Amino acid sequence: MKISVWDTYVKKEDGNTMHFDILVPTNVTDEQTIFNFGMHYLKTKSFKTNSLSANECRLCHIEQATEDMIISINANGYAIIEMENCN
């Protein structure tokens, strides 16, 4: 499965910047849908963050999904890779 990788940066209430990738199938192109996936992920966190918009979330590249990514996408419609300051 080919996936689109959306590089995402969001400010946390403590001033640090979270960096994570939102992974979606390449046929998912509606930005609002992708932002909603990111907001759903952010709601799972125990801390507050700023909102998510095109300024914080941009299409980065296309790649081949791993098995774990495919499992998450099949279950949720998307997958997340946590990069920095996500906990």
C-alpha cells in the first residue's frame, strides 16, 4: 500500500513543539479529513496543544507502508508516527 506522509508540528501548552507524521492512503487527499485525523490523535494526549492547520501539517512525501502502518490504517483510517515531544 502506498501512503501519503503529512509532516506535522503542533505547539504544546508547555511551549515545546510536537512533531509527528500523519499517514493516510494516497487516495485520501482532503486536507480537512487529514487534519481531523490529527485532531483525533491529539485528543488522546493528556496535555493541551494548539490547533492543527495547513501551517502545521503539510504533505511531505509518498512511501510504501509497513505492515504495522497498514494495520493501523485499516483499523482507524490513518496511522501516526511520533517523532519528537509527543509524550
